[in-house]
Amino acid sequence: MIQEDLSKYNPEGSILRRAQLRELEILIEVDKICRKHNIEYFLDWGTLLGAVRHGGFIPWDDDIDISVRRKDYSRLCKVLKEELPENLAFQDRFTDWNLPFLFAKVRDKNSYFYEDKSTDTLKYKGIYIDIFPVEKVPSMRWKRFLDYPYGHCIRAFHNYTDAKDKFVSALVYPFALVLVLLTRFVNLFIPSDMVAPCYGWRLAYNSYSTRDVFPTKRMAFEGFQACVPNNPDAVLKAYYGDYMQLPPEEKRRVHNTKIEFYDE
């Protein structure tokens, strides 16, 4: 039970709170499309943590993360491109080469959300939700081995890095790509019940059982019944350990530095 008053981070009417509510609107639209096409998504990362610990956003959080199985990811991207309402835009590296991420986003067209120097090179720059694919992994030892070339080389090749990183990434990129494709093939034949996020960074090293996620269930998130893993406790423990413990105040910080609204 949280005793501390956390409303100071996102009081009603604040820029952060308005951004959170705009992100909730995007989630609701994505949820409609997922239900229409029988695609199971689930709240993930800090968004799942917020749903369980706070009943909505972590008060200082400024984004929404959802995940889908890799087999559903391409299909979801396709239908989002075709069926999002006019005020929203689908964005990935195929629709916007300057996006410095390998996963997809759904963006609000009537706002501006600054993240870093890459923001102003993008076609759409608004408030967003992130969509991550998760995949079966034969072992976490293999996952860690794969994530160095995948997470550090392929991501660095596309992202905004210094000249040295860019040069090294360009050299290693073809070998990393072959390794990734080989892993996709191997995963088809090695029995495994464990899944993990596809793209390499610290939390991606934590896997959990498919049975802990699917079938998903509904849980209140800011008053909306969103999809979450059927055992969110197991997933959150895999990510964060004692996830109900609040971080110290100095670690309660948002990612964003500037948000603007154009339609209010």
C-alpha cells in the first residue's frame, strides 16, 4: 500500500498529465484495432508496472509501452497503417527512415514530443505509444550473445552515434544481421516456453514463461480496461524484482524535456 502522495509529479492540468491522457487515447484506439483483428497485446515495462502499482501511469512516467508476439507484430503494423483514425500516424523504420529505433510507434499528429536531437528529423513528432515484439528464446545465454551484435551493432548503425561507433557498426552490421536471421530460424525448431523482448538492452535480458503472459486478461489502467499478462506478478518480478518498492526520489524522472499541444 503506497502511503506517499505522488500527485505532485502529474497534477491535473499539468503538461505531463495532459500528455499521459493523450497517450491513453492512443492506447484505446490501438486496443480497438487489436480486438477487431484478434491480436493479443499486453501492457509492458513501466506501463504494466504502473497498472499494477498505481492503477494507471507511474506518476512521473511519460510514455506507454505495449508488446505483441513476433508472429503478430507484422500483422499489427499492417492494420495500424490502414485503420488508425486521421489524427494518429503509424511510424516505424519503413515509414520514417530517420526513426532511431527498431520497434514501432503510434503518434499523435497534433502535438510535439521532444526526446533527443533525432526528433526534429522525423515526419511525425507527436506524443506516442511504443509497440515492441517479443520472441521465443532457446536460452538466455544465447539471448545475451545475440543481443550484443543486435542491440549494439544493428541499433547503433541506425541510431545517432559518434563516428567511431558508426564505423564499427557498419563493419559488423552484415554479420549481425546474418546472426539475427539464423536465430529466427533456430527458434522455429528448438522447443522453448520462454519469451523475451527482441531488442537488446538491460531489461531485455529478463525472460518469462509464455504461460505467464497468454492468454492475456484485462486490468484497469486509468479507468480503461487494458490487456495485461495473465500473471503480471511473474513478468514484473522478472524485470524489476521487488517492483512494489518505490524508487528513491532522485530516480523518479521523466524521459521528456518538451511537450507541446497544437489542438487545444
